[in-house]
Amino acid sequence: MTEPLFRTDAYLKSAPARVTAHTAEGGLILDRSIFYAQGGGQPGDSGRLTWDGGVWDVANAVKGDGEAIILLPVTTGPLPPVGAEVEMRLDWDRRYRHMRMHTALHLLSVVVPLPVTGGQIGADKSRLDFDMPEVIHEREFIQARMGQLISADHPVTDDWITEAALDANPGLVKTLSVQPPRGAGHIRLVRIGTESSLVDLQPCGGTHVARTGEIGDVRVGKIENKGRANRRISLTLAP
């Protein structure tokens, strides 16, 4: 397995690791990773590995068998050998924009309290699709409410519950198309706000900022009709 360092510290920009395996697609697996593996609508991280013998650029991180995370290369070339100690360095600017965007989408699901049918996170533009037969809020309302929640600088924390506890509270799951991964016996929850002043609580395996104020200036796009009952709302980060 690969220890997911990003799960306990999303702000970790570099760390040592050891190569445990090479893969058939020309990638490799480390014993620990600061690189988030693509999933849940969030892209995998990119960055660089350095070791006593070279530099290896990481194009993407994806999920492998079990709890393994596979790092894929920008170009084919010599791999650090199995057993080698490497230094991981994250493409931090790109990751941090994903963290800001991901947290902003959680807030969007609060402002538009409808089932989510799909979503995608990008460094510049992200979106959620909603089961929304009729528009319930105009863009200007959504923009204003998002600004209020961001500027309130709510804390963003996580917690864990059992799969049985999630089954007893199915309303925590907002997404219709993506369900929380099961099999480990526990589910990670991301909380915005505090227990006494809760803004949002939902299962999520992605990376987030520590406070909503870090999201910064977000622009809400037009509400697009994507089907009989499906409407899309996009967000962009100000430069």
C-alpha cells in the first residue's frame, strides 16, 4: 500500500519516500505519497522526484490495486530503482488551486441544496451538475451567498465515521453519480464550520483548504441547461 500523506497534511509540499515497485505502464509506486491520486472529480497531482542519480517528472497520480498510488511520468525514461530513496516535490500552485476549487464546490452544494449529478475540478474552472428541473436561485444570488460563506472564513476539518454510521445517515451523501469508496470499514467526512455552527458535512476523499477564506475571489458562471432536469453551474478563480 501507499501511505497517503496528503490526507493528514494537504499542505505538505515535499517529503522523502522509497520506491516499492515499477508498473507495466512505465510508472512507479512509492511507500508514501504527497501526490493525490485522481478520483472524485479531482485531478491527480503532478510534480517531481529527485534521487541520487536523476530527476523524474510526475505527470499524474492514479489509483492502483488495493491502497497503492501509481505515479505516471511526463516522458518515458530511466526510473529510480526499486528500493531507492527519493524526494517528492509537489507542483504546489496547481494543487493549491485544486484545494481552493474543491472547497468552493462544497460551498456551492450548500447554496444550491439539490442532489449533485456530476462534477469536475480544474485549476482554473470547475463545475457541479444538479438535478434541477427548474432554476431555484439566480446567478446573482448564488454569487452573493458564495461570497458570504467564503469571507466568513469558516474552518474546514475532517473526521471519520464507520460505513454503518453512513448507512444510517444517507442524507450525508449529496452526489448521485459518485458514492464514497467502501471496503475499509470507515468513511472520511469533510466538515465546513463547527459542530455548533455547521455549514456543510459530507463524505469526501479530496484535498481542501483549512479555511474558506483561502478560497479567495470566485466567479459564478451562468446556469446552463444540460438536459431535461440537469443544470450545470461553473466556478472560476480570479487571477
